[in-house]
Amino acid sequence: MQVTPLQGAGAEITGVDIRHLTPGEFAAVRQAYADHGVIFFRDQSLSEDEHIAFARRFGPININRFFQAHERFPEIALVLKEKEQKTNIGGGWHTDHSYDAEPAMGSVLVARQLPDAGGDTWFASMYAAYDTLDASTKAEIADLQAVHSARHIFGSAPDNHYKANRDTDSRIGNAAAADVLEDVTHPVVIAHPLSGKKALYVNPAFTTRIEGYTDQASHELLARLYAHAMNPAHAHRFKWQPGSVAFWDNRATWHWAMNDYHGERRLMHRITIEGCALN
Ligand SMILES: [Fe+2]
């Protein structure tokens, strides 16, 4: 088994069948995941049961409240775009579940049906985003907290993200559960629960403001942090193939699913693993 760091973010792991990890391989995969924030495998052949079994080795499974589920495996959320649909899921920089008090650790995404071209996913390292900030910005954000919510994304108001894009109605639901979400706060800089490294933990989808800042100061700081974190120098564009698996950590990366394959169907199976409170 070999771990090869990739340009920008993440690492590719080769020479392993993730259906049959030995204890030593499992430990090495877990370490690579902690070190790199996202790991990729190629040429895997996972049934739904094997996908679930792989994810369960890393922690309990989070059943997604908003995504359409696999009809036989509730643990599996469908990330789907039909050929006649225009809006994709996750089509902007974000990290999943920052709107929860204990954000999910990460997700194992398996490609099931891919377009002939397009549908790549970008991953950005929030370890690198933090490390490359200038010293005065690091000092400014060291003790700040940010507020996160998913009401404006998954909620029922007509201008909420998915409600405004009605062709997602069959894929994203349960808006009532989003409407009653309470704001949560997390540190702007976290000590990563697995690696101990510092990571920037704000994101353009779910972070709504910096606690204690005026609206304008909050907007300005977040815009500056986002512009820095989006730098392609610390991002990797992952090109899916049949058999590809990506396993990302929500606390160490952002991701962005490109929506450049209109007229073709793309189906991914996502399993999300529970996380913990962040400090
Ligand atoms: Fe996502």
C-alpha cells in the first residue's frame, strides 16, 4: 500500500482493496486521512454493503436529514443529478454539516454513474489555508468564533438555496427540519480532532457571521478568508472514474462539485460518519 500526496490537497492511496483492509492497512489509511484531509482510491469494487462496512470501521454512520436516501440502504444518501435537471448538489465551495453542534467527521463518496466528461470535484485543504495566512490574520482570528446555519440552504423559505432551485425537490427534502435548526458556533480556527493540526473552519455555504463583529466587519473578514482559502494552490481537482472512492474530512477540507455535465446523469453514493464537538 502506498500513500502519494497530491498537488494542492489530499493523497491517493494505491495498492489496497478497501473491502479487505488488514489492521495495519486500516491504521495507515486512518493516518493518511488525518494527515491529508482527503484520500482517494481507484479501481475499487464496492457493493452497497461493502461501502457501509468500510465507513463503519471509522465511526457510526450519520443518516442525512435532507438528502434523498437509497431505497434499500438508508445509510446511503444519493448525490444525484438526472440528465434533465440543471441544479447539482454541493455546487459551490463548502464543508458538510458545519451547521451541527457536533459536525460529521466526513463522508465516503463512491461513484456509481458518471458523465462522459465533467463532474469533477474540487477539494481544498483547510490545513494549508490556515498555514499560509499572514501572521496578523492568524492573530486576529485566533480566538474568534463563527456562527453556522443551514436554514438558508435547506429551509422552506422560497429564496432558500434549494427551494429557489425547484428541480432539486425530489433530491433535497425535509425543509421543516432545517427551519427549526438553532444557530451553532465553532472556533474559526480549530485544532483538528485527529491530527491536532490547526485548520481554518469557516465556509461560504453555512457560516453566517463572525460572533461579536458588526455585519460589515464580519462580511469583510469572511470574504478575505474565503478568497484566501479558495486559492487553487491548496486545492486539488479530482477526476472521477468508475471505481473511484473519495473519503474526505469535513474539518480539514472544503469541497465543490462541478456542475458542467448538463444532459448527462451522475449518481454518487455518500455515507457520512459522525464527528465530535470542535475546539
Ligand atoms: Fe458536500
